[in-house]
Amino acid sequence: MICCEKCFIDIEIKAVIKSLNQLGKCELCGKNNVYIYNTEINNELADMFDDLLNLYTASGDLPPDYPPENVNLLKHELCGRWNIFCIDADLAYRAITGICHEKYQEHPEIFDAPIGIMELNRKDYLEEHSIMKNYEWEDFVEGIKTKNRFHTDYINKEVLFSFCNDIQKNI
Ligand SMILES: [Zn+2]
């Protein structure tokens, strides 16, 4: 399967494909004379997706109290939650099963069945690792409007600090 740099929104992935320096026609989006990635030859992206795919558990192995609204198909997670592709979900499915063909053979359920992120159901994990702890954005908004404007407890400041550190740019 051949996909191309234009199939992706993610700048890191685009940079990897460009660095391979192969021009051709994309099988997925149909564009000509673009930087391509051929899954028969290239495997640079497989490792990059591995950590992301490892976050997921097939719905059959999720606990019974796992919220159904957090269960989704991988193709929708990749396009929606992670904003990785700029092709539609069915083409993204073709791309990801091609890029990660070894993992697809070992664990087809992650690609084909509904999946969820186990940690989204663990309050202690979210309290420690999520910027919003276990709160929703609306809770935060309501909190700074009506409870305590300047000393909110709705944010995990350590996680926020590390996030701001990661996204800072020197101009
Ligand atoms: Zn393309």
C-alpha cells in the first residue's frame, strides 16, 4: 500500500515521509508527484504508531463498567481524537492496517473491533496524569466563574506545567 505525506495532518509523520525522499502517486488520496511511503518497503512509521496502538484494549477485554461513550473504532480514534490523518476514516483504516501490517496480523481486534483506553476509566490515573484531573472543561469554567477565580483546584498544575514546557517555542 502506498500512502503519502498529504494523507497526514501530523507534522512529525509528514517529516518522516518527506525525509524518505521518494516521489510518486498516492494510492489513497490519489495525488500525483507527492512524497510517498510504501508499506512494502518502508517501516519507519510502524514503530511510531506502536506506542499509540498499545494504549488500546479491545472492548471484550475492557471492564464491564467501562463507559460505552469511550468505546470507538480505531479508524475514528485516529481521525477524531488524535487528528493524525486528513483522509476519511475508511482510507485511514487502509493506511494504518498497511503501515502496521505485522501488528494487524498479531492483534486484528485492535484494528477491527471497538476499542477503548483502559486508563480513561481509572480515576486515580486521571487525577495524576490528566490536566483536568477527573473534571470536565465545563466544571472548570463553572468553578472559576462561581467558586474560586484565582486559586482553582480543577487543574493538575504539574501536568499543565510539563505540557506548556513541551509546546513552548522560541521566537
Ligand atoms: Zn495521499
